[in-house]
Amino acid sequence: MKAEERFEEKNPMEGFLRMDRIPHIWCPGCGIGVVVSSFAEALRKSKIDLDKVCIVSGIGCTGRVAGYVKLDSFHSTHGRAIPFATGLKLGNPELKLVVFSGDGDIFGIGGNHFIHAARRNMDILVICVNNFNYAMTGGQVAATTPLTANASTAPYGNFEYPFSLPYLAEASGATYVARWTALHLRRVTMSIQEALVKRGFSFIEVITPCVTLYARRNRLGDGLNLMKYYYEKSEIQHGADTRTLDISYQGKLIVGKFVDIQKPTFLDCMNEHLAKALGEKYKPYGVKP
Amino acid sequence: MKKVKADPKGVLTGAHYLDGDFAIAEGALAAGCRFFAGYPITPSTETAERFAERIPHVGGVFIQMEDEIASVAALIGASWAGKKAMTVTSGPGFSLMMENIGLACMMEAPLVIANVQRGGPSTGLPTLTGQQDMMQVRWGSHGDYEIIALCPDSPQECFNLVIDAFNLSEIYRVPTFIMTDECVGHMNEKVVIPPAEEIELVERKWYEGPKDKYLPYKPDKDMIPFMIKAGDGYRFHTTGLTHDERGYPVINAECQNVCVRHLVDKIKKNADKIIRYEEDATDDAEIVVVSYGITSRVTTRAVMQARKAGIKVGTLRLITVWPFPEKKIKELAKKIKAFVVPEINYGQMVIEVERCAFGQAPAIHVPHCGGWVHNPNDIFKAIKEAAR
Amino acid sequence: MIYFGDLKAKKGKIHINKDRCKGCGFCVEYCPKDVLELSEEFNIKGYHPPLVRNEDACCYCQLCETICPEFALFVILKKEEEEGEKGESRP
């Protein structure tokens, strides 16, 4: 349709999205598209060299982001986006790595990889879209599902304690930890901008609506209802103690930037240490002469 | 593809006394491998240790990942960043790697994995030898795909075959495996490393055309697509989902048909160029002993005894175990009485030998469940039985 | 409206890809100037796409553009005829 073509050509997102693959597969009211828009806006505003930005996703609804973004993008196996990004970063330290994946992917199957990458202070940015369940496969309970929420594998309500993602990130050694909801568009953009130029392991959690599964199973309404919940219950507390950030079912959402510190990255540590140990013989890796 | 010279910094020219594990590390460095992501597991740990020690002098990265799953994921990432990447493991780690090996096959990412086999299954015999992953290397991951697996029988061959493995993986854009075992891995022998000029290396087919015309998975005339690396502005996409030439996922039967056939055919149709073996006295042999790895050395003695006893025995030592030398076995089966297949497992490659013999000659298995090498007398007895 | 001499409020023109809309209602709900409303018509998917109810009120905040999960909406800065304005559509 000619009207379609003109829209795609003029749409400012055209430079950031693979417009030949839009419309995407996400549900009506799903927040992932909102986070992708915020991300694209952050890329534009930061004026970063897009040729050097790589995006790696895992499996799941959020995992599909890699397929829609016009960067060097990799859609890897379930939970293994972070080590994949590690390999890319260490293979070519000039790249800026963004891991864009969901809560089930990063903190369920991928939990081990998350904590080790944070521990090592790998220079990657992890954007975790948290919709409180495993959406792609039908709404199963995840490590982030709040207590008493309904999920397809917890049909009588979830009785397991969920993770507090910023707490876990900080405890593992992340140097930048922030949490926002999809409604906090501009703040998500700002956080991503800050994290893109920051060296070290950055983690941004974005709580987003999952209409077809989480909201439907818990009779929470549609995307608008969830956004209204974010509006009413979220409270910005920059620098809050990450130990106090638990989310109860439909409870208070404390958002903000919690951690922003400087720490040498894995490659910095490697180069510094080996230079000390081996002296002149050692040529630092990944450092332009 | 490009033929390149080995970087002299990575080539430890000279005659050394090394064990198989160390020889693998030296082979990798000589082949230009500058990224190693691994996890310690007996009996392969020495390779990782050697690499960790040597890589700061050569220039590259060694990282010990949190598990084998992460190791292969990191290798695929490094491969897409343009590096030659490898890891080593043994049985239990090999099982963990399987999902991501499938991803590497699907993404057509060149990488090398060495499996220093030990007794299995499960934790098995961590410190003792076995050859029990031979079928797993071919069929371990889910779905239809093909890989290349090489089997060295000595530390010298470990060095040589690792270089060949890197070349093959770069040419065919497929994970290539070195299937040694604890015996070869821990055996110290003379390893002669030639000067860098004499080492022939191959690099993957780099794409050099216009950026907007690049199709990541469009096969070239030789069935292998051109490759690029991340960060060069191609804005490509690659996925583990069934994909079309653009790398975009297409979920239907037609795309699956094209995709799967491509992954398998690119190895199958080039099998003649890949397969290597060593044969001895097979022209007039009545019995042919088919062996690989450390077992082929034990076979030498058994064959000596058999020939002294007047039996016309030939040997076929498999260097490439996968793709399997089907044509050679078929050809031999027509003229010989029987195959004798000793292996340190309870029946793996013998199944392939039997299949390829098409009933023309029986394949007599000489099993050994692991933990030690065969007693040559057992192989000799089997040859005698076969000759009757 | 004109403030402080040359400063003028920005005005935007909203372009909507009606067939891409999935009727989530975010743009309508969160527009600070109530520029959009859900139309009565159905698009090809069966949803009610938004329509621009009050174009003059649009102040080019671009919130609808960023909040739309379908990338179905974008806003172009309206070019000013008077001098002193760059007239560039993307600042």
C-alpha cells in the first residue's frame, strides 16, 4: 500500500527499526514496544556510533527485540544472551553491547550468567523487561512473579518468593542499577543514555504490562489499567537502599536510579593486572595505542 | 577463502616434549586462535591452563566462564566479533554444550571444541580414558545438522589436527571437534612445531561487496555463505530460529526445508574434501581393523601379531571420524572377509562401519568400556576369530 | 500564542498509521493536551485507531510517538513561516 510505504519512509524510527519486519508480534497493550521506542530515542540522543552497537536477545517476547532493531543483532539461546554478549565484547572491545531480554530469560535460566557478568563488571548494558511471567510460552510463573499472583503453572497463586532485581544486581556487583516502569518513558530513555556511555556492568529493569497473560490471568484489565497502576503506585526514590525494593502483588513500585558507581571493568582489570605481572612484555588488549 | 600466514607470536617453533592437552593449546595459538572461553574439567583442564599462561604473551583473551554453556555462548559471540575461538572440555561438559553447539551450527559460526574424552556416562571416570562420545559429537544436539570431527592419536597429531580443525571450521563455517581422550591428552611425547611460514592457515570467506546488498545466509557457489563481523556497519541479524537468507526468522515448512538441507548438505556434499584416513595393506587384506585415536596405536601391536600369524590384515585409521568415510568402508566391504572395530566404548563407530558395509562384511566389535586401553591380545583374538 | 518576543510554542502534526494500531489507548490517555481520541471507525485489524481531535493543541511533546507500542504514530514539527524559526522537523 503506497500510504504504508510513505509512512515507513518518514517515520523517524526508520533508522532504528527493521521496518520490513514491522508489524511486530507483540500483543495489544504490551509494553515492550514502548521500551523499544525509549531505547531508540536514547540511541538517537546519545549520538553514539550505531555501527558499533550490538544488541543480543534471548528467547521470549522481549527476546524478539533483536529481530526488530536495525543494529548488529543476535537472537541467541534461552538465558545465554549475557555470555554471548561477553564473547562479542571480548572479541571486539570497541563494540557497545546491549542485552535486551526478559525477566524469565535473564533471571530464570540465565541467572547464573547474570551474576557472573555483574561480578566481573563486564562492560555491557542489560535492559530487563520485567512483565512478571514467562509470557511467550503462555504465562508461567517466573522468578519475579509477585507472591499470590496467578500464573499458568501456579494456578492457585504463586507461593514462591520472587527476586528483587535491583537488589540482586547490586549484590552481584553491577555499577549502574535503575528501575523504571514502561510509563516512565523519558526516564527510561535518560537511564539508557547514561548507561550507554558508562563503562561497566549496567542494569536497567523496566516493569511493563503483559496484557494477554499476566493481566488477564490476574484480572487486572488491559494495558491502560496496568499503566494506571504504575502511575498510582510508583514512587521515585533515587538512591534508595536496594534491600527495600521488593514488589508485592499490585503493591508499591519504588523506581529510580539506585546505584551509579565507578569500578574498573573486566578488561581494565585484566590489562592492569597482567601489565603488573608481566611488565613491558605485555601489550594491553583492546586498548588503542 | 583467504590463505594467511601464521602469526609468529603464537607459534612456539621447535621440538618440545608436550602432552596432548598442551599440544592442543599450542596448536590453537599457532592457528591464530585468540579467544578461549572455558571451564575446568578433568582431563582437559591443562589445555585451558596452558592457554591462560600463554595468551598474555601472544595477545588475546582467556576467560574462565561460569559453566560450559556460557563457554560456547561466548565462543559464538567472539566468532561473530571476528575472532578464532576455541574451548576444551570432557564428557559432562560436552553434554552441557550441546544446545549452544546447535546454535553455532544454525548461525554457521566457526569455532573449535576439543573433547578430551573420559569414561562415562555421567561423572564416570574423570581421570581415565574413554572414547565414548563419538556418537554424541555427531548427534548430541537436537535437530538435523552436520559437524566435522577429527581424532588425533598422539600429541603431535593433536597439534596438527587442531590447526586443520580451525581451517575446516573457517572454510565450512561449522563447529569442528577434536575428539581426543585422556590417554592422548596426558601422554607426553615429542611435538615438533614448524616455523610460522610453514603453517598454512585459512580465514573465513569475508564479504567484500556493497553493504546494503549483504545477505548473511545466501550460499555462495561452494554452498558456504559469506561472513562479516559485528561492528562493521552491516546491521545484520542472525538467529537460532529457522531463518531465510536475510537472517530473519521465517516459521514455515518451506524455509525449514531450505535451511536444514543447507546445514547438512554443505558438509555432506563436500565430504570427499574433508574426509581423511590412513590405510595400510588394505589392497589384499582379508580383515581390516578400523580404529581411531589411541586405539589405533594399540591396534598396531595386534596387527603385528596377526601378520606374524599369517593373517592378511589391513588397517584403516580414521582421522576424520565425522563425516564418516562411508565410501571407503563400502569399497572395502566388497572385498574383505570382515571388519574388526576396537574402540574404548561399548559400541559406537562400529554401528557406522556395519551400516556402511551394507551387509557385505560383518563388523566385529572389540569393546572396552573405558578406564584403560585395550589389551592388544584382545584385538588379536578378534582378528583371529574374524579370519576363520 | 507568543511569549517573550520571538519565542513561540511548538506545534506538531501527528501522522497515524491507522492499520497498525491495536487500540491500546495509551496515546489517547497520556497526551497532555487531549489532542487524540479513539475514533468510531474500525481499522483492518478490527480496532478503533486514534484520530486527531484537536490539532492546534498539539505542543510537539512527542509522548504519543514514544508511548505507542506499535510504532504507529509520529509527530512532525510544523514549519513556521516567520523568520527566527529553523523549521527543521526533527530538532
